[in-house]
Amino acid sequence: MHKEMQKDIQEAVRVFEIEARAIEKLKSRLDERFVKALDLLHRCEGKIIVSGMGKSGQIGRKISSTLSSTGSPSVFLHPAESSHGDLGVVAKGDVILAISYGGEVMELRDLLQYAARKSIPIVALCGKSSSTLAKASEVCLDISVDEEACPMGLAPTASSTATLALGDALAVALLKRRGFKEQDFAEYHPGGALGRRLLTRVEDVMHLGDALPVVRSTTPMREVIAQMTQKEVRGVAGVVDEQDNLIGIVTDGDIRRRLEKSGDPLAEKAGDIMSMNPKTIDAQELAEKALFVMEQFRIQTLFVVNRASPQPQKPVGLLHLQDLIKAKIR
């Protein structure tokens, strides 16, 4: 390996090791203070106001975002802007999560004084237990590190990594306390892949109305094939009885198999060729469940029913594998 390349890799490894030790050291500090901080955040009836300057502020924005997306409403308040009107965002019932390694950031002081006047509790993430921030807080969590990864010891590196890890620990512990589930996460992330998986239901993507290729068992196969080729979802037709209940299905595969046994399948009727007991899916089921059924039984279409209706076997829609692909369910 080239010497310069080796030096670069060694430097990266050194950074990893320093930051890993910083996070590892946090574990030994988890005590009643962490639980008290968690209690305050959990009892919060309003918002968790996260605030910090510089790198602490950037880490704070990430922590605030994580809290909000996991069931704990949170906003980031820039401490400098708070002194020029933005303190109005802080209200009774809120909790402030203030971040500062040194704990003496001038821009935070107006926010701390405001919180004291309004009796708003403060949880501090701070590296100096004797600092102004630590003394103003109801509970202070120690984010001090033995060394920064920056060789000059100036740029926040290990300390900011430790702060982010502690913020994640608080957010995830809160998530557990609140009983936050995948469904809740999906509600807050409707635009993501998880949101599509857990929020999209069969009725959202199915074909319905005139798009349904439905025939009777006595329908001649020539008409059945016409239905199978003229509708939105081609290559399939549902067979219903006199009460409009689904009793069978005709697919391209059924017709091909019939050709091997009959000299003239077009002279037959739907009831002669159809497959009995077709697979169906309820309109209220998750689209992901429909995809699972299709993959399990190696089929590409499912007739949709409403099992809560007076006619639980009447087809109300039709779903094709391509509909699920377009909806980006998988």
C-alpha cells in the first residue's frame, strides 16, 4: 500500500477509535440522572424544545428531528434567534433540551432566564458540571470526552458524536416508554418506503367498477376472452353466481391448459374452464399482505372482497402485481 494512503487510513482508524471510546464511556454514566431526564421528557405535555449553538446546534437539530419522528413532538430553537422574538415558541408544558459542551454559551443565557421565569424544566447535555448551563438545569447529562479526534483538540468531533449518541439513547428510550410501533412511525413517514408498506391498503390501489372483468359460469368462452382483453386488468376474469358471489376464475393459463384437453375450448363455457376457489383479499388488508399472498401462491392477480359486508364473497375490486409495483410496495 502506498505510504500516503496508509497514513490516511491510519488517521481514519484513529478517529474511529477515539469516537468509539467516547461513546463507550457514556455507558458507565447511565444512572438515575438519565432516568430523571427521561421522566421529564416523557411527562412533557407540550413540545421538547432543543437548543444549541454551532456544532451543538447542528447535533441538536438531528436530535429534535429524531424525537419528532418517534412520537415525541420537538422543535429546534436557535438560541441567538430566541432573543429576538422566537422565545414565543416556548410555552407552558414544554421541556427544554439544551446542548453545550462548555455550558457557557452567551446566546443560551436569555433562554435559560426565560425558562427560569416560566418554570420550564431544562435537561442539559453538557461537558462541564460546574457550568452555568449545568447549574440552571433540572438534570445535567455528562457528555465530556477525554480527547477530541481533532489533532489540535479544537474541532468538536468525539464530543459531538457522544452528544448525538446520547440524544439517540434518550429518543429510543422514550420511544419504548410510549409504546411507539411501526404503524406510528409510518404515520409520520408517509412519503418513505416504510410508510407505503404500512399505510397503503388494497382498496387504495385496486381496480373497481367497470374495470372488473366479471362473467357468469354460463358465459360462452368467446365472451369471456373478450372480457379478459378489453378490461384494464387483462388475462383474467372472475366467475360469479346468481348472487354475484365469486365462485371461480378464468386465466390465460386455464385456457392454455384447456387447449391440451379440448379441440375447441372457444365452444365451451366459463364454468367448464374456470379454476374453483380462487384466492381473494379483503379491501382493508395492507397492500403488502396482498403482495405476500401473490408471492406465496405464485399468482399475479387477486380479486378483492369486502368481508365485513353482507356479501363477503362478492368481488368489489381486482388487484394485479403490477399495481403493487407501481405503488412501490416492494
